Amino acid sequence: MTGHTATDTTLSQSEIEYIYEKGWTDGLPVVPPTRERTDELLATTNRPADEIIGRLDHLKREVTVELAAINSVMAGCRPEYFPVVLACWDALMLERATVGGGWQSTSGPAPLIVVNGPIRERLGFNSTGGVFGPGFRANATVARAIGLIVRNALGIVPHVFEQATQGIPGRWAMCIGENEEESPWEPLSVDGGVPAGADAVSTTLLRTSEYVDNRHTADPEKLLADFADTISRTGSWIFRNAAAGIVFCPEHAQLLAGAGMTKDDVRSWLVTRCGRPTADLVRVGKALTDKGARGDHGEDERAAEGFEPLFAEDSPKHLPIMVAGARNAGISMVVRLFGIWSGISARVDPTPDGL
Amino acid sequence: MLDEGRFDHILDPTGLSRRPAQRSSAARRLPALTHARVGLLNNTKQNAGPLLAELGRLLARDYGATVAIQRTKHTIAFPVDEPSLKEIAAVSDVVIVGVGDCGSCSASAVADGIAFEREGVPAAVICSDAFEVTARAMADVHGAADFEFLTTPHPVAVLNPDQVNARAAELVPAVLARVSEAVADKVPETAS
């Protein structure tokens, strides 16, 4: 026996059902957010409970530190995860889409959350095998907490203000630790302005992710050409330019670094080469107009000349690069950015007791 | 039935202590559109501009209205900014807003319509019928749950110019009924 009585069990079950009936869950059971549990999370930050940390004026909704804590309890976060949730939320609010109409978009985006620093080890964030989950409480519940905050505190509920046509696989579940130990390069958070070795969270909205499996070549340029092909496909390209990130597996990253390439070298190589002949874009009805939009205006692909670069800029905002996963195969992930990354990582505040 | 009292110890994760106060949004309708000044607010969605322009043309040709002002929203996802709202309302007897044809812009178009009505200008808001639920929810958020908007079949963005004109013609009776007490004689002939 664990000490639970039949009455306790009945109550917790009915609490869970009550929360379902209120429409406050993402479809899975949640931990009932009591005052006591919420206060345990609030005790991990010096920030006042009523501090407003996000708002959507057009929906007349606000997010406070307390609402973030309530939703984090529901998501299953341990109290010590809460500073990571807050840092993630701060970073997310620096994204142009999240303070605009992004959450309501038919594209149904969701954040990719990347955790750097010693906090990965301390709180148990997975950064190696199966990094996109599931199976690890810190990764799973931090990502889920963000989803519940958006649903409950911002009121972005599916079929109402959340108008995703399909939404992206892995929505509210993409929180990864960067595999700094096996990465040959500086952490992503350094690109986001936080010194290496500090606890930090970086995040941007994704539209999807797709693997590049290349266990076939040791030639760095052939390997990168395989990435360029995936990055350059027309289906995900809707405006003048597009943006993408890469979550390299350690094997691919080490192969490139072993050939003397820095992260900037890799990015520059790809930015120069990713794109399509104009005729390819005309063929799929995505001809570029002089106003910078794409569409089908009866253009003739045979008359189309030139090459259109996919990336607008050679910068981590347009092509963020990070390393995660196990060192057991050459399988990496191209991630499709909803817009561009803010380029700013958020530090994770130490808890009041210094942990 | 939920026994709410039994769950008082569970905190509300939404921050909504109560529904937004509902207040009237309806401006006075015009008796007819003869000599009425029409304002057009384009939300930048694909085909919104041509659809509104054709609506304006038909209302001028068949009902004696005049297109007084055409403006384009700065941000598609948000309700119209206050200076633009005042500018359009100052020179318009009726306003047409469209086209709500995406997740965020359908909702914000409805918010625009409510704002114009509260300025005293009857407004016809046109949304694609695929976004009816989100548009309705937005009306509720802005305290005008019964605000009437017009729907047109989805999709709008991929229509060719003739099809856009046909849509405009189909919408004329509804626009007329929405902003005035006049009744359309018939669906107007289109140029095609």
C-alpha cells in the first residue's frame, strides 16, 4: 500500500474529469492545479505572481507568472522546471509570430525549444538518443506547459481561435537539450547572445521537421548537398524567401567539423547553394511577382531564367544550427521555421535558494 | 452536471474570471445607399482588394453610393489601428471589411466591424465560411456576441478575376441588407 485511500483515488479521478469538462486539457490527463502545488512552482522564482509576461490584446487575454505556474503544474512539471518554462516563455515572446497572429495560423505551428547549459544535466533534459521524445519528464512537460499556457491563458483553443488546417506533428512536444558534450561547435545559445556554459533557452516556431539520413558519404560537401536538397524543396516555400534550421546529429556535425568547417562555414555553404531555378518555382505555381509575393499568373516556365536563393540572409536567425541526438547514426533533422528566429536566447534565472 | 463547489481547490488556468461584458455594437442603418459614402477596408488577404473594389463599383452603379475611401490594414492579424479607424469612419456612411480568409484575419476583421459599428458606422464584414467559428468567437470576445458578419464560400484566395467579380455580385444583396434598410432588386449582372 502507498498510503492512498480509496477516497483519495476517487477524488483525483473526479478532479481530472472536472478539468476535462472545463475544457482545460490538451486531450491528455493533467495534474490538478491546487494552490499548494502552484505555490511550490512560484517559490522557484523571484518574479511576482501577478507580473504580466505575455498578452494578446486583440483577444483581450494576458499571461501572468501565476497562470504560467498553474498551467505548468497541469503539464506535470516539477517545481524546479518552472524557471525553464519562464525563460522559454520570455524567449518565445521575442518571436514576431507569437505576439502576432501566429498561434491562430492555419499552418498550426509550435515551438522548438532548445535547452543549453548545466541545467540539462541537473534537471534531466534529454539531449542524446531519441531527443525529439518522448520518455523524459523535463523535455515532455516543459513543452507541454507552453502548449497549455497558449491554450488556457491566451485562449487559443482548437477549432475556435486555433485554426490549424492540420497542425504539425510533435506539437507542444518539441523540447530538446543540445548535445553540447558531443557537439564540435559552440552551443546555439551563444548564437543567441548567452555565454557558453550558462543555462539558457532558445526557441522558435516550426511548421514541421524532416530527416536527412546520410550514412553514405564521408565527403562534407556531398553531405551538405543532401541537406541542401531537402531544405530547397518547393512545398514549404511560400514567400520570397524561406528559413530553416538544422538539428545535426553528432556524427554529421563531427564529420563537418573534422573537415575543418565551423558552424558559420556550414551555414554559408548552405545559404549560397539552397534555392531553386526560377523555372521550378514557376512550374509549381509559385512565381515571384515584383511585389515579392508568389503565385500563379500564367507564367511560362520555359521563359523563366535564373536561380532564386531560399535564404534571405546568412545568419543564425535564418538558419539556426544545433546538435542533438545519439552518436549512433548519421540521421539529422531539418526543421522548418514559421518565420525567422529572433536570434535571442533567454537565460534561465537561478532559483531564490541559489539552485 | 458539474458540482463546481466540490472543485473550489482547483485553480483556473485561464485567468477568465467572467465573460466580457456585452454591449451594443449596432449603428443605425441607412434608409438607402443613394449618395452614401462607402469606406473599403482591405485586410491584404489575396483577392480582398479586387473583391472590395468590385463591391464598391456595384453599389455605386446600382444603388447610387460613392466609394469615399479605400484603406489597407497595416497588420492582417490585428484589428485596425485607431487612426485608420477614425480616418475611415470620418468620411464613410457605411464600411465594408474583408476578406476574413485565414486563422487570425477572420477574427480581426470581425473586431474591425464591431469597432466601426461602435463609431456609429454600419459595417459589413465578409469572411470565408471556413472561418465562421473563429469569427463568431471573436465577436464574443469583443462583447458583441450577436454581431452579424457575411460569409462567402471558401476558398477566396485562388479565384480568378471573373470569379471574384461573381462573388462580389452575389454578396451585394447581403451587404445592402447588412448596412441599410434597402432591399436588393436582384443579384446584379456581372461583367463576365
